[in-house]
Amino acid sequence: MPEYDFDLFVIGAGSGGVRASRMAAGFGARVAVAEELYLGGTCVNVGCVPKKLFAYAAHFAEDFSDAQGYGWNLAGAGFDWKRLVENKNTEINRLNGIYHNLLTSAGVTLVQGRAQLLDSHTVAVGEQRFSAERILIATGGWPFIPDFPGREHVISSNEVFFLDELPRRCLVVGGGYIAIEFASIFHGLGCDTALLYRGEQFLRGFDQGLRDHMVVTLQNKGLDLRFNADVAKVDKQADGSLRVVLKDGETLETDLVLYATGRRPKLDGLGLENTEVTLDDKGFVKVDADYQTSDPAIFAVGDVTNTIQLTPVALAEGMALARRLYRPEEYLPVDYADIATAVFCIPNIATLGLTEEQARAKGHRLDIYESRFRPMRNTLAGNQEQSFMKLLVDQRTDRVLGVHMVGPDAGEIIQGLAVALKAGATKAVFDATLGIHPTAAEEFVTMRTPTRKD
């Protein structure tokens, strides 16, 4: 008789947990996965997927306006928030079903409920007890809202996808990509929107040139950007609106306050104290290069660890761990260099490789290529918005170190360039590549003269 009920018990059916479960089961392991909320985790249910659907919806307002310059008469176009939410829910339910089928068809046992570690080899889910040779923690992250008077009146990115009505006025608090995305979404849907950030400028960690460009672009769109500002308290008024008092004494009236001030590992009540698992100084599960925790029987992948918090990263980690444990001859460690990412605000942001600041900190002498131009589709529309493109090139090796863009379909364009950077492309390779004309993307292979040189 087997010593344990399962070879691998996974806690969390998000991106990393699902991938690890499917792969391990496919390699012949006996696998179970416990999930208390929804299959697919944050990305599918309250993250990447519904967020991009909402961003599409918000972008139509500009498309309708621009269409007039191309001869279309679209007077009377209206927007139905409830229909958007209902259609989004239908799509997410469809995806939940796909995840269910992917797991069950692979032979994974699904356990519905909140899992708790009783020891290094035992998991409780309600009244059920399961033993496992190995346990994988893949519970992901959870929105963080700081404590302040009136905290109960604000929402996070979890609740925003289920609002009964679209607010007339909205205040988004935060300076990361989630805050920028939702400020763009609400503004695009016609809300009177303000973005509040306690720092000097949003998008900390992104290339400075890109950040500067986005400030001007969003302000030109009419977004109310407030930097060096923070909330002291939020009061709910008799008519249901919110009165926000800032730390400098200024007050704002709004109908919705959305906090997008970061995410924390979702570890509360998990029972880590019953194991040898330790956390780092930021509260993440501490793991080695092979995703093993301080407890030899317990592993962790995805946003509960101090890694890059992106769905493709969690997927790659889940696959790598399954191979390492059950198909070691196929194991390849995850390469965290040159991971492209996109911010689905309006306009889109995409970034790849090093920022200018990071490249200088690493000692590179740079040739910097920058281009700002009005995309062709904006011309007849009378839209003055400009795209921004930037290449960072190492002077000694000619290797392209970083690619950054603001503009339509930025994520789609940067994905292709990520292959080039992973292959070690030089500026000479970019220059030798013929562009597709007329496209915005061709700008990346036609920038010949450095804007700045070290």
C-alpha cells in the first residue's frame, strides 16, 4: 500500500498550481489540487483576463470618436455596464470549465475548499484529511489595502469586476500598473476619474522616459493625476457618495474609491507554523532555485514567492517544478532574463529587458534611440496622441539591452521583439531587418541615429 494518499498535493488552482498539477499528473504522479475560490486563480477570474476585456470596452469610446474622421457616423452610441459585466461573467465561467476539464482529464483529483497544512505531509480541507509525499503552495497573492479610517468604504481590484453600476466619479489610489490600467478603464468608460499616488511619479521601476511620456499622455486625455498625495480618511455621506480627505487637508468628492496599492502573498490561515516553511523579510515564502522551501517536503511557485509576479512566470515555474520532480531528464530552469510585459492601459505600455536606469547601474555605456510620432491611424481622426518607442544598445557589444513602447498594440509588438532579445540580437540585426510598411512596428527597425550617446 502507498505510504501517502498522493505524490503531490497542490494548494491553489491558479496559473502555477494548475500547470504543475497537470504536468505532474501527466508524468504519472498521483496529484490532488485544492481550491477555495475559483479555478484559474487571479488571472482568469479577477486579473489579466477580465481586466483586458474591460480595457477593450473602454477603448471603444476613442475608436468611435476616431471613426468619424474615417467617414463613419456613430451618433447615439451608448454603453451598458451591466451587459459588459454579464458577458464577462459568461466568458469567465467558460474558462473555469476549461480549467476543470484540463485538470480532470489529466487525472488530477479536485478538492473544493480552503486547505490548511497540519504538518509537512498532511493537508486538511474542511473535515477531510489528505497525506502527500510532497506539497506545493501556489496560493498566489491578494490585494493589499492599508489601514485608515473609512477603509471599509473602498474596494480592491477583486471587487471592481462585479460592480452593480458604473460610478459617475472614481478615484483610483496607487501608482503601479494595476492602478494605471483601471484609471484608464474608468476614464475610457466616461467616468470622471482621478489617480492618486503618494510618490513623485507612477510606474516605479519602468523606464523613466516611458514614465514621463505616460504622464503627458494621460493628462492630455483628461485624467486627473495627483502625485505626492495620500488618503487620510474616507467618509460615506448620506447620498452614498464618498468624501475623501487627503493628508494635506484637501477633500475630494467621489462615488467610488479603488485601492490598487500592491498585493501580498495569500498565506493567512494556511498553517505554515505547522511546518518548517519560512518567510523572507517581505513576507514571501522563501524558496531556493528549485522552488523548495525550508521544509524539504514543501515547495512553492508563483506570487507567494519573491519572484516576478506575472502569469507566464508562474506557468513556467509550475512546469519546471513538475519536470524536476517527476521527469528530471527534461528539467530546464526558468530563465528570468528579458521577460516582456505589457500594461493594458490606454494607450498600451510594453517593456522588455533593461530600463535606461538599470543599464547604467550595470555599467553599460549606451546608445539610446527614441522616437515619438503620431500613429497613422490617428491622422484622419485628428487625434494628436503620440506613440513612444525606445531602444537601449550597449556600445561595446552592439547588443540591444532594452525595448520600451507606449502605443496601440504595444504588447503584441514587443512579444515578437522578445524572441530577438532572447536570441541576443544586436542593433545591426535590427537595422538589417526590413520593416513592414506602413506599420508602427517598423519604427523599431528604422531608427538609425541615436537620440543620445554616452
